[in-house]
Amino acid sequence: MSSSRRLALLSVCTLLITSCLALDESPLSAASRQLLSEKDHKYKRDDSVPLWASKAGPFSNPSETYEYFSLPFCAPEGGVKYKTLGMGEVVDANRMASTPYMLNFNSDRTNAVICETPLSQDNLVKFRKAVKDDWYYQMYYDDLPVWSFVGHVEKEFKAGSAAEFKYYLFTHVNFHIKYNEDRVIEINVETDPSLSVDISESVKTAITAKFTYSVKWIPTPTTFERRLQRYEKFPLDPVHLEIHWFSIINSCVTVLLLTGFLATILMRVLKADFVKYSKDDPAMDEEESGWKYVHGDVFRYPPMKNLFTAFVGTGTQVFYLSFFVFMLALVGVFYPYNRGAMYTALIALYALTACIAGYVSASYYRQMEGELWVRNILLTCGIYSGPFLAVFAFLNTVAIAYRSTAALPFGTIVIIIIIWALVTIPLTVFGGIAGKNNRSEFFAPCRTNKYPREIPQLPWYRTAIPQMIMAGFLPFSAIYVELYYIFASTWGHKVYIIWPILFIVYIILIIVTAFITIALTYFQLAVEDHQWWWRSFLCGGSTGVFVYGYCFYYFFARSNMSGFMQTSFFFGYMAMVCFAFFLMLGTVGWRASLTFVRHIYRAIKCE
């Protein structure tokens, strides 16, 4: 396939993805949801600025989200209207519903009444459960997020009796909105405990709730261009940030010192080996031992090379995908509360990088003299997307059963399937065809013997699982500090914005993984075990197993998550993330080991 045709194909696929991602956006909603710019978000006095309700749910279960009006709040006159969203926003469980709050620009209100309604027994049960489970709700005003809680719980002690829990529903909300000329700069929400309603089970009389709100507009010198800096600084407590930096530097220095010591030892041993094996001594040739002894088997292709090359191809795709995501993050695309931007980028980049997986997999498969190249391409198409589809189908079914906004609508699922069927698979196939037609040969400095040598009996600590544990521990130690902040952001309500630190950790992780895999490959060959292909991949990817083990620690020791839905979402999606981690780092480990093995056998005399 010529380069011009490939470029044309990629352009068509990019256009198709862009069209699909914006398929369900009307022109009006797009205009009200555009990224911040000079021409948008300008208002005159008393202009209507809608307050959209995004989602609600238990604070400790971030994946268990529901529509705002799943609770019996006051609905706006004329019924609830929904804002059309992009795919990334829908995947992020947002459902923008109109609210009855009238927050007209630069117009104060005091104790404005939304509605006054008696609470039926069913409504009381819903509100009481929400207060008991510490429900919050999230809203957006002029693209600025705001949060509040449904109510609060008080524990009362009475003499001679057990403690009693009282449940109070907040019925009054105070909005404090800052503005600069004709722009909204900041919004804050406060609830008034003195205007709450007791909805405890001990209350036997009929309960009537009067929902009110007040609005106070405050001028501020902060410019519109700097209004998001508040959210960027919000998670950066100076003390915590200093501890964060210190922990990262400490981990990096420790890992680099250990890596340096291992590198020094390995280079000294290799230098001695090169001197010994380079001598033209017939007696030494007859008494060959160590890694030179297996020169006739070290480049023997691995078993299940179809699966192996599919793993390598998909791991290469994940590596480039993560690199491109970091590039977008470093240039500021994923600014705080840019709704769904990360999910949109992941969907688009995964589809567009599918050609990398197909090309790498088919190219290596052909170099390894594989003949079933169609099966190889099909296996590459489904090696990651197949398990992910199975996990998604189960979790989406759970979310539907819970009636959660985490369940993707049918239309969004259709669009994702269209992108996968019309972009991901074709790009994988075209990449596979290009890789199959690649004329490069597998470079092996030594000739492979017809029959494999027998591997000597090895001690237990040189088998695959102990080697994987040793290989995964050092890279994991380089990232475990950062993992808490990532988990607190992904599975919590904190905002992660320190992308430069994460990128540094990512680079260190790649380097440490490559080096530790090279070291273990050398030690494996030194004891005349020539089956290093799969071992190097498994050792490199073992960090993904450590990360999944950390998931159990975080879930049970560092979070308050509970319930079947939240538990299944956490362990289900983290299993797929760790599988992607395994594929990427396994590929890094194998590629590094392949380069190392080629180098050492090219440097000695072997027939």
C-alpha cells in the first residue's frame, strides 16, 4: 500500500471518528457546550443562564451515579429538558437535565421558592436512603462545576437508651456567583442546616418540604481566562504537594540507585564474558558453558507465535496510545472538569492506533515464518477488545439493573460499535497487510540448530513465577506512590492535574522495566535456559499484576467503596487497565531483551 493511500485512509478514518463522536450533538447544544473562548459565555444583565444537573449518587461510590431527578426534587415548569451531550460526556456518566433554579446573570434573589410539596411515604424513603448513604449531586453553571449534598445525618444520645440517628433534608441552597463585567467567573453553593427538614423514621406527622434558594452576585477582578485556575489549585495543598514531590523523588532515586548497581554488575560480568568468549581457544570451545552454550537455540522462535505476536502488536499500540495521551495532557487538553475529554481521546486514539497493532503483529509473525496470517490479524483485532467487550457487557448490564447513569445508552453503544467495526478493524487489517508485505527479515546473529538442546534442571527460584515477582517489584516500587493519587482521581472526587510528574514516572517505569527484564534474561541465558521469549514478556508485564494487587489494598484499606455495582465496576475495569499495562510493559521488556540478546551474540564468535 502506497504512503498516499495510507494517508488518505487515515484521513477518512479520522473524519469518520470525528463525525461519530459528534453524531448526537445538535447545533444549539454544541454552541452552549463549546470549549471556553472569547466569543462564548458573554451575558447581559438578567440574561437566563441555565443550571444543569449532571448526576447524583453516594459520595463514597463514584461509579454508582444516578440522574438528579431519580430523587423527588422539584421539577421545572414545563417538564425536565435534557441537553444533548458528546460521547465522552455520556461515557463519563453525565446526563444534563434542566433545573428550576433561575440564576439570571447579575440578578440577586432571596429565599425564592421553587415548590412546596408534601412528601409521600415513597419520597421520604428515597430521600432518607439518599441522606443515609451520603448522596451528593453535581451541577454545571456556565460550564463550571458545583456540588452539594442532599442532607446530613446527626447522631443523638439519650440517657438510658441507644443512640438515635436523625436524617435531615436540605431544603435551602445559597448560590454565591462571582462575575467580571459580562462573564461568570466562579460559583459556590452552601446549604443552610437551619432550613432543613427532619425526615427521620421517628417523625410520625405529615412532612411538607418547602424548597427555596438564594442568589448573591459578587464582582471580582479575576479575568475570564483565569477562572479555571481555581480548580487547578484546589487539589494542590502546599504541604501535600511538597510531600508528593518528596515521595516521588525518593522513589525515583531509590529505583535509579538500584538500577545503577545492577547495571554496573551486569556490565562487569558481560565484559568478562566477552573477553573469555572472544579468545580463539579450541579447548574452551569444547568446554563451552553459560549463555554462549545456547547460541544455537537462543533465536529459536517461541511456541504459540501467533498469540505472542498479537500480544506484542497490541502492547505496542497501547504504548503509543499512552504516549499520545500524555502529549495531549501536557499541552493542556485535559484541564479540570473538561467533561469527557479523556474518554473521547481514548476512544479516538485507540481506533486510530489500531494500524500499529496490525502492522507490528503481522510483521513479526511473517519474520517468524508464520503462515496463518489471517488468523494472526483476527487475533490481534480481538486480543484486547474481545475481553474488554465481555467485561463491558457485564458491567453495563449491572448498571442498567441499578438504573444508573453509568449505563451507556443504546445509541452510544451503537456509535462505539460503528467506530470499532468501520475504523478499528479496517485499520488493523490494513496495518496487518502492510506488515505481511514488509520484506524485512528477522535478524539473528547465530544460526539456529535443527533440534533444541535440553534445558538443565533449574532451582525453583529460576522458574517463571519467582522471576515475574522479582521483575515486577522494582518497577512497581517506582510508581506505587503515584498510584494513590491516580486512584483517588479515577475512583474518587479528587482532580489530577500534575501531568509532568506522572510523565516523569512513566518514563522511569519504561526504563526500569526494560533494564530489569534485560538483567533477568541474562541470568536466564547464563544457566543455559534458552526459552527467554515468553519469559521476558511475562517478566516485563508482571508489573500489571502488582498494580492489580494494589487494587485490592486500595479498595479495602484506602477507600469507602461498597456495594455490588461499585465493586464490580472497580475490579472489572481495573482488570482491563492492568491487562493493558501487562501488554505494554511486556512488549517493552521483550523488545529490550531482544535488542540485548542480539547485541551480546553479535559481539562473540559463534557458528
